[in-house]
Amino acid sequence: MSMRAITTVPPGGGVKLSEVNEEKGDGIRVRTFRTGICGTDKEIAAGKLSFARPEIGNSLIIGHEAVGVVTESNGNYEFKEGDIVVPMVRRPGSCRMCRLGRQDYCEDGEFVEAGIRGKNGFMRDEFTEDPRFLVRVENKSIQDLAVLTEPLKNVMKMKEIFQFLRMRIPWYCEDSTLSCKNMYVFGTGTEGLLISIVFKTLGLNVIEVNRHPLDENVMNYLERNKIDYLDTSSEGIDKKVKDKPMDAAIDAVGSMDVLREITDNIRNNGIAIMFGTSGQLPSSNFDVLENLVDRNLTIAGSVDGAKAHYSDAVKFIETHGKVMEMDKLITGTYEPDNLKIFMEKEKQEIKKVIAWS
Amino acid sequence: MSMRAITTVPPGGGVKLSEVNEEKGDGIRVRTFRTGICGTDKEIAAGKLSFARPEIGNSLIIGHEAVGVVTESNGNYEFKEGDIVVPMVRRPGSCRMCRLGRQDYCEDGEFVEAGIRGKNGFMRDEFTEDPRFLVRVENKSIQDLAVLTEPLKNVMKMKEIFQFLRMRIPWYCEDSTLSCKNMYVFGTGTEGLLISIVFKTLGLNVIEVNRHPLDENVMNYLERNKIDYLDTSSEGIDKKVKDKPMDAAIDAVGSMDVLREITDNIRNNGIAIMFGTSGQLPSSNFDVLENLVDRNLTIAGSVDGAKAHYSDAVKFIETHGKVMEMDKLITGTYEPDNLKIFMEKEKQEIKKVIAWS
Amino acid sequence: MSMRAITTVPPGGGVKLSEVNEEKGDGIRVRTFRTGICGTDKEIAAGKLSFARPEIGNSLIIGHEAVGVVTESNGNYEFKEGDIVVPMVRRPGSCRMCRLGRQDYCEDGEFVEAGIRGKNGFMRDEFTEDPRFLVRVENKSIQDLAVLTEPLKNVMKMKEIFQFLRMRIPWYCEDSTLSCKNMYVFGTGTEGLLISIVFKTLGLNVIEVNRHPLDENVMNYLERNKIDYLDTSSEGIDKKVKDKPMDAAIDAVGSMDVLREITDNIRNNGIAIMFGTSGQLPSSNFDVLENLVDRNLTIAGSVDGAKAHYSDAVKFIETHGKVMEMDKLITGTYEPDNLKIFMEKEKQEIKKVIAWS
Amino acid sequence: MSMRAITTVPPGGGVKLSEVNEEKGDGIRVRTFRTGICGTDKEIAAGKLSFARPEIGNSLIIGHEAVGVVTESNGNYEFKEGDIVVPMVRRPGSCRMCRLGRQDYCEDGEFVEAGIRGKNGFMRDEFTEDPRFLVRVENKSIQDLAVLTEPLKNVMKMKEIFQFLRMRIPWYCEDSTLSCKNMYVFGTGTEGLLISIVFKTLGLNVIEVNRHPLDENVMNYLERNKIDYLDTSSEGIDKKVKDKPMDAAIDAVGSMDVLREITDNIRNNGIAIMFGTSGQLPSSNFDVLENLVDRNLTIAGSVDGAKAHYSDAVKFIETHGKVMEMDKLITGTYEPDNLKIFMEKEKQEIKKVIAWS
């Protein structure tokens, strides 16, 4: 069948709205409802993602953040017509962790990622999917918000790592809660904001950090969720931590200067989770080892998430979406032919989505 | 009473053999048998350890690696005359972790360390000690080796951290052992060698790494313990890891270039423990974040050890000291007045000790 | 000041609505809004709880499930007038775990419990409370439901234990979720139902078990929350587990016969958490050891919960209260003078509460 | 080829020394050196082990505790002629845990066990083995003691479980060690004694328990290893725990009365590991639930061990065999034709072994 799809020729980049043909195949047929655009999509469009590669031929359908509606279940009993579903990005290879369902911890890199490397993505009218890689959204009232599941699943894995790492010692306050602990979150894009609200629900005090004033909508969003903001262009982090010591940190920026800010300022026994990767080199040489060692720090990298985290993410949206006003995170809905959204950053942009149906 | 002691005036440095006077006090009286010299002692002597400070007055008795013999128990039932004992270095403050007996995870830095900061050390003929900070050596045949307890207790804490961190996922081979896993240990001083032999006993393949050929005695020591050696002045680590992939790494050097070698070369889901601190800045700017994130690495700093680790260290020496030829690690025994040993590095030096009695 | 209070003379039992006098004291003044009645209250009233004891004198104000409103903060900055608060039951002694804020893991039994042993409870018009033992309810729309916080905090601790115990091995399905795992919950009172809905949110299939048909309202409640029900008076559990293997179990009954049903039917590597205690002896001699050992089972007892669990419970009600229709769990609201509710069990009773204001 | 073998016809029982014929096959050829006899062998011989079954035909070669010497490596590079090896008992099925190398946590029971069920054992002159199921003994001086590897590997798994379970809370003394903790070990056969010495090396105080006076050699063995003994025929355990509170317990008996003694006497937050299974029913009805719950106990069953535990066991014998006088545990060495050793219990018997070469 023929349909619209946004394609690129990786790794060279560029995006166009194409008409593509596809065999339906055996799996679950899904009509795409919304796809989100993230930094990775923009990098692919700009030809900056070196590991982007097509599934077959030269052209790749992009898009890895998606929500759709089942149109044909093809005899599969787990899903039925009308189900709202979110497809997974990373598909397992054959390593030990992939066989355990934890391809987010793939040992050898032999996976493919829909819309990114080796597998067509979801920026198209329809797709056919193996039911193992679909996550159902039970509560249909969050159909719009469910496009946030994919970026949110990353945060759910970070939460798993954080909860694990703090078991090393009794990493909690004198009253057993986390209410005395301050977590600094670096980066105020979609991922940074999602990290902030998820860790806020653990009872931590969350301080968002960036190096410039925020757009008013982002500032308001943080305030309504009782998340503090530190603009390091007007106040040094070293000063802030005197008031609110940094007990933990998560980075969604990917700059070596952020790593330095963390190791310079975090307290003894601190936990840092690094998610961002931008290749931004440090502005000066520095030593993280002295603090890493003397302060008994733990720094864990975290990439992707397992199906369990997609499920957790859907549940989080179902239960917190309204009270935490997650609709405010979607700042623009566009038609598939509006390709300039891959190139431009709008005023007050958080997450832009494309409406397919 | 009057006795000999090696003193310094911190943080300015210098060492001299002094005659000091001391009230005996209430605790366990210990006659010093051996004290070890480590890099920290040499730094204090050279005036390079900025945080060195006296207990009272201007002068500090140095020495934190020690083994002694109880001469008076002063009514304390835990120890009796003739017991061989190792004193602990770090003494707790009042924070939550210190109160749990885990001053090695002190939260606020309000501890003192014998022979280093705020408390006189053990390079003297005798000292009086609180029984809480003495660890008994049951097997008297290791009296000579027990001076290695203090550096070895650091390794026992690293082992605790390693065993904890690998619980995150099934971090073991297809046959449940660690026999397929390679651990790279950076640094071939006493600490590096102790790390190597301890992790060897966990069933890992251990590869020691340094940037020069080793003295013959060190090379022989590694060989007899079936530990591989990589001299990066003759073979790149990137080449070595093709044969023996780096699954885990421990650093006892403290150079940012080592951190880079680790993050550049370690496999997915790798575990790195950083122990060394030398303030050596990187030779060029580099990005650790991409690998840290994409490979799901965990990097933990580790400093000091708890009493449990001193006990583990004593037990390790009792059970492995002979078969792992730990006596070969002590390469020189000197008189207290031979102060030039603080300044010089002998040919084939590993650990030098001072004989007090 | 003078106020109404429901008192007993422990351990003899009996309840009456008394007029009591109390000094206000220094803490936070709270006007009681609702108190819940649980099995423990009924046992105290019936004189069956041997460890019930007064705070002073002969008489004890009962009631440990409560929600109230702050009327005076007495200069304390953490709480202000109008705040909705839930008071904690167990107050720490001086053991190591109590000092860590984990009196739920008290090592020596030197705690008191409000409304049960050694401390007056909350079935009275007002009380003064140490702010350390008050948990704030941020979302005022759950003021009615917040009386469920206390029984729910027990479940939050069970969840902590469950999440810990399953780390022993990769205790999850091939797709990384828990969707293939069946948890059997024994007991269909308030605690059993709360256990069921909390573990349902983890993605497990939950099967409630009891030995009789359920009241229609309870049956409906389970159905709406997609929780299965097994009435063992009509179908054997051994038959049920052929369809839905028992991977985990939680008991809220306290009968040795339930322990047997669990160990007889649970799968290898099964996790069981025991919460109920009723002193019900087994109906026949039996051996749990063979299955416990051969199946590598883990059975953990769980009592009480820490402040962190009260906070988790409040958050659970805030986020799941509406969608999981937790209001259906409160089946009757009574005046304080209606003391017969301590003696009788109503048709369709789940949780009965007393309205104080 | 033809050789001697001790065979039975399961589950009926009986043992005889037979001449058997066997194809050599492709694996590693091993000449049996010693095999141990344990309770399971005696039960098979007595026809009491209902699950005993042959590999093919009607007859089973028994024997699962063994040590041998490689005679032909058949081109396999991991082993060479002369290597001392211990074969594993349980062989994996196809479940998830078996595929992870953890058949000791087999999920579905689809394993076989050499000498017990579905696979011929090692009481024969020679056998051919898959190298995956052989564990090498590096230190040839323990060739005699290595027959203890198989029973000891069970203890190594118990240690893994114990170390895991105590991470739930800071389960250690005020000085971070385990020196204030008492572990009661029930059962004074080979397994009980091995448990005692292994947990002694963790720094716990170990109290062995049985219901009768011990043979002099066993009593001496405990004394030399500083393990206390409680004979419950002369002193109640309730009295003993006043002096030495029971913090943890391990059972190698398998009687429900022992379970009761543990739950009646263990302290809050206690850890119990159950290894014994004898089907001994309780002497009276009793309730374990009240203590299990109110004291937050954790009770874990443990069966078998993984290859990692065999390796740990070999290392334990290599390092502790001499100092802990493990040779004293082998109380008799017999010829293969001396079949009455399966029926009789000698005076002072601990472990009896058969010498094959």
C-alpha cells in the first residue's frame, strides 16, 4: 500500500515528505496518530548523526517517538482494533542482555533502532509491528500525551538506576524520606523537564539548571510543579549549593563542563546520572578524579529503556499527566508537510509533534 | 613517657626523627612493630599535601600504615598483652554514616586521620589506642605482612563496591563465573598490585597497565600470580582490548588520561572504580560522556575503608599471603633514622617499611 | 482543654466516648477529621490484644488511622494552618534502625504506637503532634481518602521489600515487564484490597484469594480494577495455579493454612510476603521446608512502614485514588458516639470511618 | 570400555558394584579419584528418594560428590592431562535461569542431576565430561580435600544469599563488622560443619546446634575453629539466646521443629536460610507468622549452587583447607566394594569417601 512518510538519506541528512509503498506483513497494523520530534531527529535531518543508517536501500523513514491506533490485529490476541499503542525504538540483537528483554543494556551493539539506525521509523501514515514491541495505553484520555512515552521511558530507566545506586548506603534523610535531598537537573528541554517531574514525585527537591533565562512558559511549568530554577548566567552554582547542597544530579545536556560542575559541587556519596551526549568538549582542562574519589561519588551513564520502562512511562502519564500538566510540554502540533520544523526552533518550544490522523 | 617519632610541620613538610613525650592515657598500649611508607607520606614530607594538619601545636607525627603488639590492655577485655594489632586511620565524626561505623563514607568531612590530618600517626615507638580502632591479627605468622593491612583495606572496599554494582544486571559469564571477564588495573605500585591480586581471587582475568616496562621483581610477581601486563609504551590499549575486551577497570594512578583510556576502551555495561588521585590533568580535551551514556557505564569513586574492610584485609593476608607471595611486596626494611627513604625511590621498590621493634 | 475521645482500659478492652482534658503542649495542633477502624481497634475493644497498654494511667485513647487539619502551627515553619496531615503510628526508640528513621525495622521493640501501645491515639477531637511524625497531604481533594494512608503505608513497605527481593535474580518476563507474573493476594479486607491495587500498578496480574464468595461491592471493586478473584470454597488453588502459576504471594490473613497454600503452590524462585497475623494454627501438620528449599523460595515478614512509606501512600492516593475508585473502599462514615461499630461487621463492610469534624 | 561402577535401580534402591560398559564419547576423559557419600546417596540406596531415576534403562550409576584427574582432553584447550577436576551435579534445562548459567535457580525443574536423577553419576572408575561442567582445582595439594567441593558449593550459594539479604538494611555492627552478630547453625553433619566454618570466616560468631552431645572429634573440630556448640538436650535454646541473641540462622536439618526454634528465638530483622529437607513434621502445631511478621524476618530456601559457587568452594579449600583443618572432616576412606558403608553410620562419622584410584 502507498502512504506518506518523512524520509532522509542517511547519514547525509535532509528530510522530505515522500510517498512510500509497503507490504503490510503479518503483525499488528497501526495507524500513526502523533509523532514527536526530538534532537536526534533534527541531527539526522542536519546530517550530523554519523550512525544513522537505512533499513534497506538508501532511504530511511525517520521518527522514533510515536503513538498510534491499532487498525488490524491479524489474529493476534494481545491487541485489538482501536487499542492505543506506543511502539518501541530499540529492537534486540542476540546478546545475553537482549535475550533477557534488556536490549537497553545491549552488550555488543547488535541492535537496530526504528527511525534512527537500521529500521524504518514511525513518521508515516501507518506501520506494521511485532506485538512484542508495542505497549498499550489503557487510558484513552491520554492519547495526545502518549507521544511523550518514548522520551519518558528514558527517565524511568534513570529512576531504576537511581533507586539501585542509593541502596549502597542508607541514602535517605533522618525521617526515612528524600525530602532533605536536593537533585540538580541539567538541561531544560523535554528530557530535562521530564526528569525533573519524575524525580520530584520521589519526594526529592529538584533544581533545574541552565545557563540562560527560561522562556516564560517553561518557567511557569517549573513553578507550578514546585521545581526550582537556577540560571547560571546570573548566579553561580557554587553559591546555590551553599543553600541547597547538591546530593544528586542528572545531566540531559551532554557537555563536559556540566560534568565538571557536578563533580565540583556535589556532596560526599553523591549520585550522578548522565544521559545527555552532545560532544561538547570542556572549556578548560580539569580534574574530576579528586572529587570522584574523595567524595565516594557514583556516576552512571544511562541510555534507552526497556519495555518495562515504556510501561512505567505510560502509567506515569496516566496518573500524573493531568496534575503535572504534561500537556504544557507539547508546544506545537504540525502537519506532516511542514518540514521546516526540523530546522527551526520556535519561541517557547518544548516538544513539537506531527499529527498524522 | 619519651620515645622516638618521625614528625613533620604540616603543611610545610620536612621530616625528622624527634624525641617526643606523651601521656599514656587510658586505652590499649601498643608497641609499634612496623610502619609502611606510602605516597601520602612522601607527599607530606615534600610539603605537597595541602590538607595535612597537626593534632595539636605545630608538629604532626606521621605514619598511617602500621602493625604493633599490645603491651598493656588497661583492663580492656577485648585485647590482651601480646596481641598483634593494626590501628585504623580514619576516626569518625558525628555524621550519620560515621555513627553507622562507616566513616569511610563520611558525609561532611568532619573526621580526622591518624598521621595525616588532625591526629598523630604511628611512626613512633609506642602509642595508646581506643580499642574500637584496633583490628586484631589472629595468625601471628603474618606479623610482618600485616603492615599491608592498611593499603589492602582500600581494596576490600573496592571489592564491596564492585560486587554491589554488578548486581544491577546479571554481570557474569554464561557459566555463572567471572572467568570470561577482563579487569584492567591501572597503576603498578603497592595499591595497584594489591588490587590485582584481590580481584584475581574473584576469578576475573586481571591485566595490569602502566606506561613503561616494569622492574623485574614486579614483572615476576605478576607472572607468578598469573596477572597479565600491558606496557602502553610498547602496545596501545586499543589493540590489547581487541584480544581481551575491557569489562571492568580500576584506577590507582589518578590521571585524567587514564579515565579517558577507560571510557574509550571499556565495553558496554562496564564498571570502573577510581581510587587514585594525583591531580594529573588530561593531555588533551576529551569527551567521556558519549561512551559513559551509550555504553551504560558505572564509574564509582572509592576512598578509605571501614573496620569491616580492615578485618577482611587481615583475613586475606592470613589466607592468601603465602600462596600469593605477599612478602615479595615488601622490598625494603629500614631503621627509623634512615629518613632519606622518604625522598628517594629505590630500584625495584614496591613497599618500604620501617622497623620500630 | 476538654474534648471527646474514644478510650479503652487495656488490655481488658471495652470502648466508651469520654470527655478528656489535655494540655496543648508545643507541637502542631491538629483537628481530627476522620479516623479509620481496623481489626486492631476491634481487637483492643474486645480485650484480645495482649500488648495494648496506656500512655499514662489506666486509660488509652485508641485510633491509629487518622487524617486531620492543622489549626495551630506554634511557630513551626514546616506546617501552616489548614494543612491536611496524617499522623504516624509508631514512634522511634533509641536503637540503630530507629535512629535511622526506620522504626518500622526497630531492633529491640522499644517503640510506642499511637492508639495501640504506650501512646494515646487519634480518636478524639484534637491532638498535638511533633512535626516529625506528621505527613502532609498536598492535594486537598483527597481529604476524605487520606484516612487510608495508614493502612496503605504498610503496602508501600511491602512493595519496597518485593522490589528488593526480586533483584536476587532477573525476576521479570522475557520482555522485561512483570506482565507474565501472577501474584496471589490472600485476604479481602481493606489491607488485602490495598495490596491488590498497589501491586496491580506494578504490572503484575493479581489474583485475590479467600475462602468464601465476596460481597457484591467487593467483587465489583476487583472487577473494575481488573483483579481476578479465587473463592477457594468453590475452586481449589491447586487447580487455579495450572492456569495462572503462582509467581509471588502476599498474605493479609495470618493463618498457617495460608502459608501452606503458598508453599504448596508457588513456583520456583517465588517471593512471598507475610503481613497478616491472627494466630490461626494449621488445620493439619505439614512441611513447608521441602518446597522452601527445593524451590529457592524467599519469604519475608513485613510490619509497619516508615515515613517514606506514608509519603508514598499519600502520593498513591493522590494519583490513583480516583481512577482506582478508592472511595469505594470506605463503606461507612459514623459519628463518634456510635460505638457499636467496634463490635459489629456490616454487610459489605470494607473500611468504616468516624467523622470528627 | 569396561569399568567398575556402583549402581542402583531407582527408585527401589539397593546398591551393587557392577562392571559397566561405556562409549568414551567426545568430552574430557576423567579418571575418578575420590567420591563422597552423603545423605542423598544413602537415601537412594535405601529406596527412599522418590525422584531418583536412571539416565537410560533401569540402572543408575550413583555418586555426585567427586574429584578426578583428566586423562584425555580430546583436543579441548581448557583442560589438559593431569588436571584435577570436580564435576558439577546439576545440568541445565532450557529455562531462562538455566540459560544464564544459573540452573541452581532453574524455573521449571527440567534439569538432570548426575548420580541422582536422569544422569549417571561418578561412582565409577572413569567418566567423560563436557568441559562446561568441570571445575579445575589449581592447587594440587588439595586433591584429597577437593571431594568436599560439592557439599561446600551449597554453602557458597548460601553465602551469596546471606550477603544479598543483609543489604535490605544496614545489617552490621556499630563498627561496620559482623563481630557482634550471632549465627545459629542447625545440624552437625558435613553440611552443617561446612556452613559453620564458612560463615565463621565472615566474622560472625557461629553457634552450632543439635539435640545431643557430639562425638569427640566433632566437638574438637568446632573448638579448634572457635565455633560454639549448643546441645539442646541439656540446655534450651531460649536460654542460650539470652546470652547470645540469634541474629541469623541456617538450617541443615530439615525439621519443622527447627523452623519453629528459629522463628521463636531469632531477633528482629533476622535472616534465616533453610537448606535441609527431611520431611520431618512438627511435634506440635505452631504459628510462625506472628514472629515472621512482627520481627520483619526473611527466610530463604537455598538448593544447589552454580558453577561460580563450585569455583568459590575450590578457592575456599585452597585458602582455608589447612588452617581450618578440613582434612578432619573426612573420617573414612573405603574401597569401592565396601558397600556396607551406604547402610551403616560409623562412630565419629562425618564424611566417608570412596577411593577409586
